[in-house]
Amino acid sequence: MQKNLQETCWTLVHGAADGRADARALFAEVYLPIIRAYLAARWKGGPMLDRLDDAVQDTFLECFRGEGALGRLDGDGRFRTFLFAVVRNVARRHEERLVKDAGRRGEALSLAQPTSGAPGPSRVYDRAWLDTLLKRAAARQARWADEAGAEAQRRIELMRLRFVDGLPIREIAEQWDVPAAVVHREYRQARREFKRALREEVAFHQPDASSDQIEAECAQLLELLT
Amino acid sequence: MSGDANWDEAMRRGFAEGAPPVESENELPSGDALPDVNRRYEILGVIGRGGVGLVYRARDKELGRELAVKVLHAELADGMAERFFEEAQIGAQLQHPGIVPVYDLEFGAARPYFTMKLVEGRTLLELLRERPDAGHDQLLFLRQFEKVCETIAYAHARGVVHRDLKPANVMVGAFGEVQTLDWGFAKVLGGEGIEKAPATVRSQGDSHASVVGRAIGTPAYMASEQALGDLEALDARTDVFCLGAILCEILTGEPPHRGDDSVTLLKKAALGDLADAHARVDACGADRELIDLAHRCLQMRKSDRPADAGEVAGAVGDYLASIEKRARDAELAAAEERARAAQERKAKRLTLVLAAVAFVAVSVGLFTYWQRTERLRENDLEVETLLRTARGHAERRDWGQAQAALRQASTRIEASDVSPSIAGTVRARSDTVDALARIYAIRYEDEIDPAAVDRVYAAAFQELGIDVRANDAAAIGAMIVQRHASMRDELALALDDWASRLTGEETDARQQPDEKTLAQWRKLVSAANHADGNAWRRSLRTAAMDADRAELDRLATEIKTEPHPPESIVLLYHALRHAQLRERNGMAYSVLEDGFEHHPSDFWINFLLARDASRGRRGQSQGDVAVRHAGIAVALRPGNAEARAAFGIHLMRRARGRDGLDQEDLAQARRQLEKAIELDPTNVRARCGLAAALFWGGEKERAEEILDAVRADNNRLPAFYSRMMRATESTPRRGARKRR
């Protein structure tokens, strides 16, 4: 019986470390954009960009290696900081290697081309992390809706009409040919469901966190949107 | 917790296009749900979302190739399975390079999926939106658009309509291949083969994901009938509208319907509000054919649009063909222009080359002409200088030097270009000077016989153009005056000398001449009288011809007291000698002595004094007088071979005195004779004198060699030299003799 990969992020990571292809595929799918975003921001405009794919691959390997970063964790850490530490260390290793190679060839090397006004790589990492969690939260909410039935699915449609198409509640009500109050009630319910889904996502990555810690993490993440 | 604004943004991001980049465990084709997928295909990642399913990149483990796997959305598994099956069937049945081929369909699994060719590239939407402006690479996009039209035309021909045509559903490969994707909303017209259309669906903006909704298609590209959800009305002309919408975006940079939200777009599409789109198309600046085509496609009423994609493809093809034809024509025109320009350039180059060649030729010619002219001028100047030099020598009666200068001029003429007139002058002057030199040379000779004198003088005058024998005295005198005015006195004196030698006054013959000789004498003296411009000399000649001794004595007395030119003194000398033929010529000699008092630097006076003195007519002591006057004559004319020869002979005569051979005189005589030969190698007098000097000096063999050469040149030696040679037999004893 396969272990449910969705229990916590650590079950996913350990599943991948154990060699499960589905776990590795899911891990790559979820965290690849975050890892790539960080490395791309760190090496923007510099010669390291050529090594980006290798670094991504090394990050994955480092995450899955039992005696690596994963082995040094006791399972209680925050995955966000764990992944950040891994990808940053991998990035440093690649940078040192490139600098050493260049030094051996007697060349001067500038690793990055700093761009004025551009957010730093850690900021990019946090935003990518947030985006991933938000999309996973929306997907989680949709999944719940599928399980819950038509009314819940209708709320998902409501969320898309509201936030993707940008329709005001009144128009949605006209479209649905229902009173606006009904739509407002459904809308409030949908928002609560989304917030719950986001908390679930945070909890997925911080399995041992208290509800207050989860609330604090959510608030901290949403601050990134301002 | 942050405020509602942050939550709104969080939800917008969560539900935004592209959907979550992560998939839940349930959405992954798990072993339970898709056993075949896991068994044969290794999932490598998500590529994207279609209207009804998720598309994965996968590897076919059996065939070892990568492909795409499209899995029906879990939430649509019940309602859309048939539709999903229909999409796979369409993909499999439409065999066209512009449609992604379907490899395999698994419909029995919990979640149906089908595999198809993995298409890698970029969507037309991405490429269009990367353009800096709508006109950028428009021809390239029109060619891609033509391929889309052809693909859809093929589908229409097979009774299939796409119903969701938009740039995001067109994939452009790395090698320019264009494929139309996402046939998930396609419909087979006429209901044959593929069942009825699915329930109404709508897409999320430009995203690939589609969920259950009210209308099929993408609002920004939708035809009116699509936006109204009139599924039964959708046919090939609906696709034609979408093609027009793509064309609109290619031409203007934006789709026909613009708005801030889907509802607005849907409303515009439903109402057929295309005024803005048509205005933008009109203003896009494209060719009329394209604008007209876009207008025709973007008509609200289907009946106003082209019947199907084939018609659109044809129009686009015709346009592109016309563009290519225009390009070819332009290229042809440009090529012709280039060829014409090249021809012109070639002609110009040829002209320039010819002009340059002509210029160079002319320049070279001019330069050569200039050079030749310059050289000619320089040569002329040089020759003219030599002519002037010769003239100067001639005026000083130094014929040897004059001849030398003229010889130099002749050599110059032979070696280089000289003006013909100057060359002619040199030749004429040379002839004249040579003749005069010969005439003068005779005057130096004191031992020549009268017959030889007559022959040599006649030939010399003949060379000057004066035939003395054929003309009378007056004519001869006139010819001298006319042709040789500057030399008239000299020639007159030459005639005097000629006459005097005929009568033997210059020889020791002392015989009375016969009548014929006297007649010739008179003719020559008369001719000299006609030629001479000096009145005193004319009266002298008249007196001589009349044998008027009293007049001659008077003139001889007069000349002692009155200065006369040296030529007159010399003439008087000759006249007196002629009159004193049978007398001693003491008076004649005294005339020269008197003349020497007045003209000590006159050559002829010194020359004749030396000659007369050496003849010993006034005693042996005169040997010294002869050497003195001969020395003066040489000093006066150092380049005169005759003067040097005479000086050498006078020295030699003095050396051969009664007291023995004076070696000093002999050596000096030898040097002077050698110098004379150097000046004139043909001079017989000098050569014979040198032979005598060598003989007397004991060098008999060398003397004999010289005499043999003289004999060879002159047949026989003149009597003088014969006597000189005979005299050597009585060579006085050798030994030093004290100079007196």
C-alpha cells in the first residue's frame, strides 16, 4: 500500500527519497518553479545561467539524498526554509566551481549582473513559494468542491468569474439569474473555503505547526503581496 | 491575518490562468487510474491544459520516444468522456501535416487518455505578442497563417470544424512547421462518425483550460453565433470568423474583440460589435487584399463570410503569391537594374580605361615629344654652340680648331637628334671650312709643285661652289662675293696664293712661266681683285698684273710708313716676289720684316718670315730667325697642325747645322711634329718631318715604317720629302753642338 503523498511535504520528500517515481514527479512539478525562479533571479544576466538546469537537478538530488540535507533534518523543520537552504547551497557550490574554473584559466569572472530595482533572489523565492501555495490552495478547493457536489462546484465557478473574469457579484447574479444576496452568501462561503485550503497548504509544509503558527505564516505570506 | 485586499489578490492568483502549476495526487495518472500509462509510458511532466484534459510529456518505454499524453480531467470524466473520445478520433482521422497525429487511445481506463505526437515549439500567441509592433515580420506570420488556413480547410473538407481557433492553439515549431492544436471542441458536421457536440463549454480567457460554461471558444476571437451559444449554428464559417480574428491580430496586434473582462468580450462578440475591429484593420496599413479579406471574415452574419477556410486559404495564398511575384518582379527589376548599371559601369569603366589609355598614350606621346623636343633643343643648342665656336675659329683663320668643332658637331648630330636645318648648316659649314682649310693648307706648303697646287686649289674652290676653271675672273669674283662674303678677303688672298704658286715664285724653280700660265695667273689675280673689298690691294694687284714696277716700289715704300692690314702686307710680299721672279727677293722679305714691326702677332707674317728665313736666303743665321717666327706662329695658332709641322721642321733644320746635330733642337722638333700629327694624323709634312727626326735620331726602322705609311697613303712622296730623306744620308756627325 502506497503511503499517501499528500499527508505532509515530508512524506512527499521521503517518498521521492525512497525512489518512488510518482513522488519524484510530483515533487518536481510542485517545487520546480520555485527552485528555477530562485536560481534564475540569483544568476540573472550572468554566466551561471548556463548551469541552471544542472543546479535544479542537483537541488532535487540533494533533497532526496538520505545522508544529505534531508538526513540532517528531524522532520520538524519548515520545508520552505529547508528547500531554500538546499537550493542556496547548491547555487553556492556551482558558483564556487565556476569561479575556480575561471581562476584556473586566468580569467576574471562576474557571476551576476545586478539589476537595479529588481527584487533579490530570496524575495523571488518567497513569492514563487507563495504563488505555488496559492495555486495549490485553489486546486485543493476545487478538489473539495468536486467531492462536495454541485453547490461547491458552483462556488468554484463563482470564484473564477469573480477573480479571473473580474465580474462583480451583481453581474454574476444576473448571469446566474439569482438574487445578488445569494451570490454574496456563496461568495463568502467560497472565500472561507479558499482560506481554509491555504491554511491546509501551509500545514502541509509545516506539519507540526500550531494553528497560530499557521495563521502567522499565512499572514507573513500574504504580506508578500503588498 | 492580512486584509481583504490581500486575500482578494491571493484568490485571484490562486485561480488565475494557467491554473495551479501543481497537480494533486489524484490528477497524476496513477497506477490504479491509468495502469497502461504507468506500464508503457513514463510521465515526465505536465505540458499544459486543454479544454477537456491535462497534457503530459511522457516517454514511450516500448518505442523509446517522447510523446504527449492527454488525460481527461477527472471532473469531466463522466460528462466529457465521449467528447474526449471524439477529439482523439478527429486527431487520428485527420491526416494532415498541420494536425498533431494521435497514436493511441485508451478509453477503457478509469480516466481516458490518448497519446499523440509531442509538439515542441512556441504558440503563435507568444510569437505575436513578442513583436515590437504589428508590422514586424508580418509576411512570416502571414505564411504561418496560410498554413493554419490550409489545415482548417482540410478539416472543413473532411466535415470537421475546430470551433476554438485562436493564436494560442497554433504551435510554431523550431523549423517553421505550423500545427493547429486542441481539437477538443471540434465537431464533425452532419453527425457522421462523431457524435453530437458536447454541452456548452467556455474557456478561461486565453488559457488552455476549459470548464463547463455556456459557450465554446474564446471570447476575444469568437463569432457572434459562438458567443450566443447557438451550437447548431456553428459551422465552417464560424472557423472562418476565427481565422479572420487571427488575421486581425496579425495585422493590428490585437484580437477583434477587446475588453477588460470576459463578459464584456462575450457581449461584444454576441452583438457582433466589430466596428472597432474593422476600424483598426482599415488603419493597419496593410495591403488592400489583406484588409478586404479580414473585413470579409469578420462579418457578423455568416452568409457574408467566405464559405470555408479553403476560400480564406486561397485568398491568403493568392496574396502571398502576388507578394512573392512582386518580390520576384522587384528582384528581377533590381537584377535588371543591377545588370544595366553593371553594363553602364562596365561601359564607363571601358570608356574610362580607353580614356585613360588614350590619356596615357597622349601623355606619353606628349612627354616623348616634349622630351624629344627638349632633347632636340638641347642638342640644337649644343650644336649651335659648336657652330659658334667653329665660326670663331674660322674668323681667326684657325681652320684646324674650326674643323675640330665642326667634327664634334657632326658627331653629335650622328649620335642624337638635331634639327635638320642646324644639321644642314653644320654639313654646309663643315664643307666650307674643310675647303677653306685645304685652301689654307696649301698656303702653308712651300715645296709643293705648281701642278699639284693648281689641282688642289681648283678642287677646294669647287667644294665651295666656285668652278674657277669654267668661269672668268669677274664671275669668280662675283660668286665669292655672293656666296662667301665674310670670307671674300681670305678667298681673294687664296687666289693670290694660287696665282703666285703657278708662276713658281714660291719654289726655287725660278723659271719664266709660259703664256698659258701667265694667262691663268692674270685670271686668278683679276678674280681676286673682283672679290677683294680692299682698294689698296686692288691697286696693288693691278700694278702687279701691269708689271708696273715703279708702282710696286711706291707701294712697298708706302707700306713702310703707313699702316696696312697684314693681309695687304702679305699680298705685297707675293706681288713683289712675282715681280722679282728673276731677282733676289730681298725686298719682299723686307716687306715682311716691316710688316712684322706693325703686326708682330700676325700669323702669316710670322709664318712667311720663318719660311723665308729658313730657306737661308739671308744666311745661316736666319735659322734662328725662322725658329723664332715659327714659334710665334705656333703660339698664335697652337691648334694649327701646319704651323706645328713647320715649327718642327725649322727646328730640325736648325738642329742639322754645320757643327753637328743639335739633340735639343731635334728633341723639340720631334715633340712639335708629334703634336702636329696628333692634331692632324694625315698631315704629310708632319709625318715626313717626324720620320726624318727619328732617322736622324737613330730610329731608322720606325722612320721607315712612317715613310712606308705615308707612301701608301700618297702613292709617292713629295719632292721635298724625298730631298729630306736624301739629306739624311749625309747626316752630320752626332754629338752635342753648342747653341749659338
